[in-house]
Amino acid sequence: MGISKLGLCILSVAWLLSLDAVASTLQFKVSERSVEGDTGQSVVFLSKAVGNVSYSVTGLGVIKSGELAEGASAEIRFKRDGIVQFKVGEGKNQESGVVPVAEGKQGVVLISGTAFVPMPEANPVAPTAPAFEFSPLAEDEFQFKNPYGAAFDKLSTPEKIRMVMESPKTSELSRDERRNLLGFLYNQKGVEEANAKNFNEAEKSLKTAIDYMGEHGRVVSNLAFVTAVQGNNLALAGDLREGEKQLEFALKLLDKTENPELKKQVNSALSGVYTKMGLDLPSTDRGRKENYFRKALEYDPTQHVALFELGQIAYANYELEKALDFYEAAYRYSGEPTLATLIQKVRTEFEQAGDFTTHDRGDFKISFEGRETKAAADKARGLLADAQRDVGRMVGLRPNDTIPVVIYSAGQFQNILGLHSWAGAAYDGKIRLPIADLSERELKEGEDRIRQIVYHEYTHAVLQSHLGRKSVPIWFQEGLAQLASGETPRVGDPNWVVRGVSTGMIPIPSEMTGQFSTVRDGQMASALYFVSFSFMRYLIEEHGGWSRLRRLIDRLTDGDSMTEAFKSTYRRTLSEIEEDWLLALERRDPSAF
């Protein structure tokens, strides 16, 4: 996300999350405290809010969350100074930011009336594996002659089968009586094997039972159960294709008998298999993904993961009304709280941008409203093509899929995304550019700045196109986007940044968490962007240039974690290079500025 407007500041004794009127407050004070010889910082939060306030704190090795009633307090221990991120909320309002942890600090968190609505999550609904929670049906009772005497009833099922097969007494039974008796016994053996979870043996026994007595409803149901369990187990073990075959065969068996509960569960399992097949496909294979998710719904219309994923596909295509329908259905069947937030966000977007038209050309799908916005859309299209060429040369990446781009007016951008005043554009799966209300003259005069914004957000998009849902540190994302766009981050006082980094007031790259978009204070946001830019430039200038960085991206694309990829690429850990960068920063070395 680019920076277009600065001007807020960090106060010396209070961290202000908002400059709006104070609705309620959460005070904090930091003091040194020693517990059993372990000296560190102790932060005490005291709520003066009306009603309950929820809070969460992360950073410096601490993750804690809870809820405070009015007048209640909570103490959190940190072993060292530094920066932590926190989030506090009251009702639907929620604010977040970063706060320094240093002895003697005091502050007040202001809980304002402005709610921050997050971007759509990549997958807020976790898929659940299908599970069979029923027992195999018991065997039918049959009437048959017993020429073997009372001892026959005391034998095990395999012994009974052997006696029927070998005893001369069997000649007293007619051919049909003998076959029905063996069918009954093999069915019984199949049930016993299934209860013991010996499903392969159970399947053999039940198929033998059908060979002897025909497709009796109860035996067919038992075989369908065993086949379904085997298919489900194969799918859970990762063999989706074989699992699909077994489950489909179980359904065919169930067409020959009455067992609605078993059929419902087999349908649910098959729906889960097709959902997993869709999830396993790369994002570039959108057509096949959609087919699998729709097939999943044919078997189970309540499959909330498939519904959510279809919503994601529709949302990526900027089919907002269709996306809302899928999201709402997913929420109806799952109750997942993050979906409620997502629905609220998309509904706002639909109301604000319901009349947008979309032009799908090449690697970009550009949506905008009205003929008067066409000049801005054309300008964006040209700059995106330039970005694809120039950024591609730098980082060695091209999009794996069509990139959605939406052109907004400044007012629509703020109303839909709810971002802070310093945000100049955004990427959340779509590149979002607030340039719709610029005249052709303003577009021409501001072309250099718009180019930087477009290159910045395109870098985010092409990186996600390759890395997908892999976790990539925020310093890497934002540092790379700034370098690729040719931006030079501006900070009012570079010395303040250096002091902040040295004292822990401003986090170093390895301690950055969350998204910069949640930081309300413009000066702190600019500092975070500067630190990310500074470290990334130092990495390129002092440690192998762009070619080495491209190798790092390749390793991340192949599935390595950042820790693994960094060490294998640079032969040093992130912390080791970070220490050298800190020294360069303190020396005001040009490679770090």
C-alpha cells in the first residue's frame, strides 16, 4: 500500500489510535518489574470504557487476548523493550496499531467510533474432513434348517462356514437352503470384520455373501457402508481419486436399497472430496476449481467451504452480487464469524460500486463506473502494462492469473475500504486505485506518482500470484513493492527513525507483524515503510543484488519458509544480516538510506 499523505504524529506520553472524539478509553502504563529474578517490562491495561472492551496483544514473544469490564485491569509481561501490536474493540468498533514497550511509558488508547472492516480473508472457513459416525447395520434374521445340532450355535462364524462347507450333514439341505445359509454367515462375518475395522476382509466377505444369496437389501447396505469407509479413509490419506471411486461405488450400491442416512453421509463425504480437489488446484486453474466446487454442491448443497470458494471466484471476477449470495450461504451453513464481517464489507462495496462495468483484456480485468472514468481506466491499463514489463524484469515474475483492478473515486475508496487517510491505493486480491475523479490534466500532471502507485500494487499482485496463501513477512512485501516502484519513502526526520529503531520504539523487520494498513498514525506508518525499504535495499546492494533476491523468491515459490529460503539463499540468517544493517543505519551508511 503506498503512502500519499502524512501528517499525524506520535505524542510523547500517549499513543493515539484516532483523532476522533473519545468514546471511551483504555489506559496503560509500563513499569519495570522483577519476578523470581526475571527482570522485564510489565504493562497494565486499565479499562475506563462503558461496557466490555476486548483486547489482544502480540509481539516480543507474547500473544494474549481477553476482555475487560469497566474499571477492570489486565497485566502483561514482556522480557524486553520493543514494539508490540495491539487491537482493542467496543461493540462493532475495532482499532489496532503498534505501541512501544519501554519503562516509564504511559498512554491512553482512544476507542473511536470508526470501525475498520478488514479485506476478504483468503480462506476464513477451514475445510472439515468428512467422517462416518455410524455403525454397520446388523444382519437379517433368516429361517433355515440346522442339521448340525445344538453345538453349531456355539461355534464362531468362520467355524460355522467351514462346517457348512465340509460337513456331510450339509447334504440334508437343499441347494437354495445351503446358499442362503452361507450368504447369511458371510454377511455375519463381514459385519464382524467391519466392527473390528478390518474393512478389506469385510468387503471380501460381503461380496461373497452376495454371490451366494443375491443382492439382499441388508447385505448391500453393509457392503455400501464398508466401501464408503474405505473410500473416506483413502481420501483422508490424500488419495482423492481412489477415494472418489470407492464413494461413487457405495452410492451405486445404495441405489439398490433403502438407507437414506447412509446415503446422506456418503454424499457429504463425496462433497468433501470434490471440495478438496478444487482447493488443491492452483489459483490459475479457476475454471476447473469452479467445476469441482459446483460438483461438491451437487452432492451436498450445505458444503460451506465450496460455497465460500465459489464466492471467492465470483468476487475475483467482480461479480459482487453473486459473491454475496455464495458468502451468505456459506455463513448460513457454517456460522463462521469472519464471514459476517466479509459479507458486511462486500455488501458495502456492492452498494457503492454496483454499476461498475468490467473490461477483461490480457492479464488485467479492469472495472470502473461510467464513461467519465474511462480516461483513468485507460491510464491505469497503460501503466499496468509498463509495470508488467519493468517489474517482471526486476523480480523475474509474471502473473499466473488475471489480475482484477478496480478504479474508484476517492470517496468510494474510503467508503468501501475504510482505510486511513495516508493510504494512496490498496491490494487485497484486487488492485484498487482511487483515481476515477481525476481529470485528464490531473492524470497527466500526476503521472509519475500514479505510476509509482500502480507499480507498487502490481508488485503485491504478482507476488501473491506466485506465492498464493504462503505466509510472507510484511517487511519483504512492502520493501520489495517500494523498490520495484522506484519510490523513496519520506520521513520527516530520519534521525528520529534511527533513534526509534535503536531504542525499540520502531520495530526492526524481523519483529514486524500484521499489516501496515492497520496503523492509523501516518508518521509511524511512514517509518515502518522506510524500515522495510531500507532493509530490502541494503539486502540487494550488499548481498548479491536482484539476481540473489530472485533466487530467494524462487525458493519461496517452491514452498520453502522464509527462514529456510533466506538461509539457503544468503548463507546467513535473517538476524545476522539484520545486525549488519542496523550498524549501517546507525552509521548513516548510504546503502541503508
